Amino acid sequence: MFKYLKNDLPASIVVFFVALPLCLGIALASGAPLFSGLIAGIIGGIVVGVASGSHIGVSGPAAGLAAIVLTAIGALGGFENFLLAVVLGGAIQLGFGILKAGIIGYYFPSSVIKGMLTGIGIIIILKQIPHFFGYDPDPEGDFAFFQVDGENTFTEILQTFNNISPGATIIALIGLGILLLWSNILSKKGKIFQLVQGPLVAVVVGIIFFNLTKGNEIWGISADHLVSVPVPEDASSFLAQFSFPNFGAITNPQIWITAFTIALVASLETLLCVEATDKLDPEKRVTPTNRELLAQGTGNIISGMIGGLPITQVIVRSSANIQSGGKTKMAAIIHGFFLLTSVILIPRLLNMIPLSVLAAVLFIVGFKLAKPALFKTMYNLGWKQFIPFIVTVLGIVFTDLLIGIGLGLAVGIIVILIKSYQNSHFLHMEGEDVDDGKIKMTLAEEVTFFNKGAILKELDKLPENSFLELDVSKTRYLDNDIIEILEDFSEKARNRNINIKLVSERGVVENPPSYIEFFKLRKKA
């Protein structure tokens, strides 16, 4: 792992700057203590990073769980009771891993995964526009369309233009210029510009700008436009920020319902992210999904035990890691140690970072996920790829991550059914006139009850006095529903003087008396 430290260390710094406001913002959006978000980020980086089999995935508190957390803390009667649900949710995730439930992640269509990445890229850009201009009533990490501040994604942007902070905006523009200069020009000029990442330079310039303009009524940046890490006065006040689960509430059925909800949603979000990050990985490595569930379960148990939010693998941090050149899991682990040491040693310095500079960093992350060229590529692949893709994108932008993916998956399933309907068989006509010619129907390798309508329609269209050659020689699975259709059609064929030649790997049979008996014998053979 240390072989690629020159790649992983710079990437971990970028991931750290992306993760810091998201950890705090998700905690705020969840109605939880700010420190609980940092705990989840630290555990997600160090513990899950070590246990995971993912090379480039990064874990931490997830925006997709914020609404669940917000509701659960109130419904369960306090944060300590909620922490017990997090611990139990982690244990349930361990059970998922042991039962090898990770295979579920492989059943999401590629078009939906690409739509998920693109949708997240768009929502990152839209959600960062207010922060870029210094308007921050909605916390970082609130990625749902209907926001916790009462606005939605687009009304928040409209409100921004009436509340622009000149200082925050100018340093955001400077930061964005540094990032573009670094990635497009300077990174190709020398190794020093690859080792020292543009986001680090942008953040340092942002801190300097804040200190130089402090107190200036026009260009100064107010405290609510800065990172807000809890600052303990001493060691005892730092330790007092940790919370512990109330195991006395373990018999409360609501605790178990919440635990199962957390386990299910966190596992699904993790598996989706794993599938997406594996597609983004330049080296196309495959993450062992069952091991990932075990790693996430371990992380959630530890996070809940010391006062942290639920953890999942998260696409924003993972994609930032990939885009910054991260090669191994060391980038995720080091980012976790950066979070830990910084909140202990330099919280006051962190609280000088303008959120608008971090918004500029996330702009770049979002744009790379949602490149306009991808829309053209997906459109050129045809409607069967484009429709699930665009439905997923729109669903994520106008609802939230999981609902958007659910909509895309539902459309993807419909497309699969249509494709299955169309591809169950192939027809070939012989002769100039179909009434005088021969018709050959070749069944596909697998034919299920989904194909009933298509096959029945074609059989009913056969003209009287025709000849049908039915080729099942390459069919490995034939649903009993289809066999019954053929059995019923044999009677119709006799009445309409249609001769049938059945071709299989066992040979050729003219007008078989019973298709059910024939296919029973075929299976035995």
C-alpha cells in the first residue's frame, strides 16, 4: 500500500477538505451534535478503510441517511437511544455480510449507475452554488430536493442572488481559478505541482484572505460562512463531546425497527457506491461486496459506541479521491487520521476556512461526475440505455438519492421486460409469399414467462396451410408456461393445417403429439 504514497497522500488531503464540511453539515442536517459527524468521518476513514476491500472507496456519514437520523432521534427519545440503533444496525450489517447479501449490488443496470453518478454530480453543483456566493442557511450535505431550511434546491439558488456576500464570492472565484490553473496547466509542469494539490493551495489562500479582510464590512467573511468545528477548551471538554448508547433501551421495538432501517439503507447505499466507484476506478478493480458489508457493519458498531452517526461508503468523497489520483486504500485511511488530528490540534485554524472555497473544490468534483459529453454518449447508445439513465438523473435532482435510483431501477426493469419480450425468438420467412413459404422460429437461449405474450402473438399470426420450423436446439431453459403455450398451439395448428417441425439437440420431430412429454424427456436426456 505504501508503494503509491506519493499518489495517496495528496489525494487524502483533497478528500479531507471535501469530507470536513460534509461531516459537519450532515450532522447539522440530521439534528445531531456536530462532533458526531466528525466521529463518523474518522471511523469511516480509519476503521472501515482498514477493513474494506475497496481500493478507492471512502466512507463516512451519508447524506442519504440524514432524514432517517433526524426523525429517529426525536422518535426514540434522545441521541443515546439512537446510538444504540446505530450499534444494532452495524450488527445487522455484519449478518448481511455473513449471509453474502453483497451480491445485490451486481443487479443494478449500468445505465442506472451512470445516472446515479451524473445525478450526484449535478446536485453537488446545484447545492454548492449558494455556498459559493456566501449564502449558507442550508447545511452542507443536505442533498435532498426539499431542504431542511424549508427551501428546495432551486428556490435556494434564487434566494442566493439577493444575499451575495462579496468577500466569500471573490475568494471562491480566486479559489476556482487556482483549481483550474493547477489541474489544467501547473500539474503538467512539474512533480511539485502534483504533490502539492490545488485544493490545498486554494484553502491556504482562503485562510489568508479571511485574516486580511477580517473586520472589513464589504470584503470580510462572517463566521457563518466559515467551517465550524467544535473547539474544546481542554482535554476533559474534548472527551465530554463523546456520547454512548443507552443499552437499557434494547427491548424497545422501535430501536430495532430503526436499526434494521439503518442497516438496510446504509447497505444499499454502500453497494450502489461500490458499483459506481468500481466503474470510475481507472484500473477497473473489483471490490468484494460481502467484505464491504462486514467492514461497514464494524464501522457502524464502533461509531455508535462512541457517539458517531451511521456510516456508508459515499460517492462524493470516493470520486474526489479518484479524481485526485488516489491509488490505494491508504488515501481513505490517511484522510481519517487528518480528520482526527486536525479536530484535536488545529480546530481554530480549520474554522478560518471559507465554505465558499470548499464549494469551489466541490464544483470541480461535481463537473467531473456530470460531464455534458456523457449525456450525448448515453443518448447515442439508444433509448434502452438513455431512458433509465435520464430518469435516474432527474429523480436524484428532484427527490433524493435513493428515490432517484429506485425510479431509475424501476424503469430499467421495464426496459428489460420489453427487451425480453422482443428477444425471446427470431423469425425467418422463406419463399416470396408467406402463405406458400416456410416460417422458421428460433427460440432464445432462455425463454421465461415474460416472453409469453410475444411468442403467443407470433403463433397466432401464422397463416393457414403454412409450415413452421420451431428451433429449440440452443434453448437451455424453457419455462413451463411456454411449453403449455406450444401444447395449446398444437391443437390450433391441426385445425388450421399448419405443419410443425420441432428441431432440438435430440433431433427433428414432425408434429409432436405432446410438447409437455417431449420436453420432459428432453430434460431427462
